Amino acid sequence: MKYMKKKKYEQALEELYEELVKLQRWIIGSGKRVIVVLEGRDAAGKGGVIRTLNEPLNARYTRIVALPKPSDRESTQWYFQRYAEHFPAAGEIVLFDRSWYNRAGVEHVMGFCTDAQYERFLTDCPAFEKMITGEGIILLKYWLAVDQQQQDERFEERATDPLKRFKISPVDLKAREQYAEYGKARDAMLAATNTEWAPWYVANFNDQKRGRLDVIAHLLKQLPERAPPDKPLKLAKLKGKPGVEKLPDEKLWISERY
């Protein structure tokens, strides 16, 4: 396939970033609360799109949530409890790198939950999400789709690149052979949880650059409100000679190698 050129991607991204900043200023000013759920196949590009979304935003009002395997204590809690603890306060955006939908995907396919737990999740999840949106929280759910050939090329890259090898887990290696099973689990999940109050949006991530742009553009379309543009600030000239960094002990400086 023909991938998007880097220069074209960066130009489009810069335009979207301007709108993202205006959107966040509106969210902060209006006290809105926003949750963005990023789900999808392994190696689809969830981490990349989350980093891209997060890049221009004010870190004081944006959080990324990527929870590890539940602890023994968490395993005894209400299933949704450990996710709800990370929900946004006024003015905040929370980006979930995987979410409560683990139960409909990896837990179900890999046998990490019982059939009864899985069926109950599919029944309870729409009601849980109705509580979220009924509370006034804006909930956007994205599934990142990738063909098996593209997925396997990314697995191969991760296996051979020492800087990306940490991204491959034993579960990923097993999941590599279960592309069709994950597809069936996704379809069942969509059928049960694609609701009027919390719909799913599916993005093509065979080309990750295009996929990132598509997700950001779609998110901006779902939230069309914007804060008025900031007026440029005119800074007064500094008084006197500009200061320079001086330390009482020069040995505190690290070596300047670059």
C-alpha cells in the first residue's frame, strides 16, 4: 500500500493541532469532562494516536490512562471500579489506552475471564456507559482496525528493533495466531455496546499516519465547540542586561556532549 508522506502528514497535523488547542480551551473554560477510549487490535497504533492527540494539549488538564493487569485486590472489586477511579474532573480530558473493553477482547479470547463474566459484561456495559453520559461526561469510543498482513509486519518490526521489543508480550505472541477470533470478539462487542448514547467509531489504521489524522479530525467534528482565539501578547522589554545562568559550584553542570 502507498503510505502518506511525512511532510504532508505534518502539514495536516499542524492544522488539526490548532483546532485541538482551541477545543481544549473550550473544555477547560466550560468545565466539560471528556473521555476518549482507544481500543483495537494489537499493533494497530493505539499508543501512537494517543501520543499524537496528547502532544499539543495542556498537560495539567489531560491524562493518559494505561492500566496494568489488575492486582489481587482489584480483582475482587466491581469490574468497572478501577477504571471509574480515573474519570475526569471539570475541564479534563482522559485518554484511555485500552479500557474496560479488555473483558470483551483479550480477556475473552485468551480465557482470562469466565463465560459468565464475559456475558455479564456485554449486558452491563451499555448501562454503565449510560450512567457515564447521563452524568454529563462526553464519551468517545474508537476502534482501530488493521489487516493481518500489516499487523504481522509491525510485530516483525517490534521483534527485531530493540527499541520496540518491549511492546511485544507473551499474550501478543499468542494473539498473533488468533486474528479471526479477535475479529469475532470485536463484532460481538460492537453488536452489544454500540448504543445511541455511546456509539463506536472504527478507524482504518493500515496507514498509521492517515489513521491518526482521521481520528483527530473525527474527534474535532464530534466536538465542534471552540474557545475564541487568544489575542497575541505584547511583552514589555526587559530592563537592564539579560541574566545568564550562574551556579555557585560549576561542578554541578553536566557535560555538554551535544
